[in-house]
Amino acid sequence: MVGPQTITCKNDLSWSETPCCVPNECGEPPIVADATFTPAPPYTPTDAVTYTCTNTATHTLEGPATITCQDDGCWTAGPTCVLIECDDPPTVADATFTPGTPPYTPTDTVTYSCSATHTLEGPPTITCEADGRWTAGPVCIITTCCPPPSIPLGTFSPYQDTYMPFETVTYECCNGITITQTSGITNRCGGGGTWTLTGASLPSCEPTVCPPPPSVIQGDVQSSDQKLTYAINEVVTYECYFGPKPGETDSNTCGSDGLWANMFPDICNEQ
């Protein structure tokens, strides 16, 4: 009401100033951080305004989006715009991620890296989404080694179908053969499923003697030549129980490769 609430009948039989009733008005709607509202003023009772967050990709509206101008000129309670945040990125076994400092808001990303003994499977980078959740991430799979490279005239131990990272094998040569170390006689399963020693870095076996010569049917190495090892180029002679076959030599020679010249001698008559 504008004007006096009470009027009086004057001597001239007219009334004093009469009031008038005008609609109440509400002031500007409350300011909501990171939000805008529509429509613009003026606002009278029952009028409403609606809030919208300025960046819906990073903020979400909590509370009533619309408020109303009341008869007493006050507004009903309004909303707030809350920053959307993702929780800390999920933990991936045997992996680390960067950046490692929260908060994480929509469109932020982190990238995973596996330890040296593991291989990454799946997307290395995940993204914080508008619903506050992370996209699917990777896993780290342990990387094993296949059996290591072999060396001529040698073996390695232990032998397994697969080797875990940092497991080792040791090379050794066959009986009577000397091992020559280039980088070492131990090989290690390293990161990425590869061995530390390969190719020219592997040890080698250099024959220095031959083992006992191969046996013959219906015969034997003559007793004076029988021993455990034989020098390179040493010759042994076989004795046949029923004599040698025609045209066959009764001798065998230790070769420079540690092998006998005739590995399958068939030189003796059977009767």
C-alpha cells in the first residue's frame, strides 16, 4: 500500500488523500557462484527465475533450479553449482600414473606406466568424465622370457619353459670343452621378455679334448688307447674280434671340434 492507511472526511465533505495498493516486488535474485539465471527483472510475487551452471562440463546444479518471488518480496531457497570431481584414479597393480595430484575434473587425464618387469595391456590413458567417473583403464601383465639362446657344444641350466624376470641360467660346456666368456656365463631374463646376453655376447665352447670314441659292433678300442679323454688330433685304433671289413680303416681321430671323425664306425665283421 502506498499512502495513508486511514482517510478522513473533511469539512468540505471530501476525503483526505486515499492510498493505493501496488504489487510487491522482489529484488535481484541471489547470486549463485558459477551460474546465470533468466529472465531479467522486474519480479513480482509468483514470478520465477531459473539457474543454469555456466560450465555444465565441469559443474553440476545441486538444489532447485527454479526459485520463486514470494508475497513478502523474498525469494525461495536456490541452488548451488558444485565442481564435478573424480575420485583418485584407480590403482593398477605394478603401475604408476601421472599427474598424481588431485583434484581431477572432467576432461582431465592420467597416464599409467608399468614397472620394468610388466607390459601394459589396454589404454594407457584414462579420462575423468562428466559423471565423475573414470574411463576404463589398463592392466600390467608380467613379462616372462622364453628359454634363452643355446650355445654350440654347450648347455644351460636350469631349463624351464618360461622364466620370470630376473631369473638366471648358467651356461656350461660339454665334457672336455672349455667355455670362453665374452660377457659372462650367466644370462638373466630382463624387462620386456628379453635376455641380457644374446648373439656375440654369449659365451662359446672351445673343444680341448674329445670324450671316449664311439664304440663298434664286434670290436673295441685297443686296450692301450682306452682312457677318459683324448687330445685334439689324437688317433685311436680299434680291434675287431673277427677282423675288419674290407676297405674299412680301423682307426678314428679326435677332431678340432671335440668330435670324432667317424661318429658311427661300422668297420668290423660280425663273425
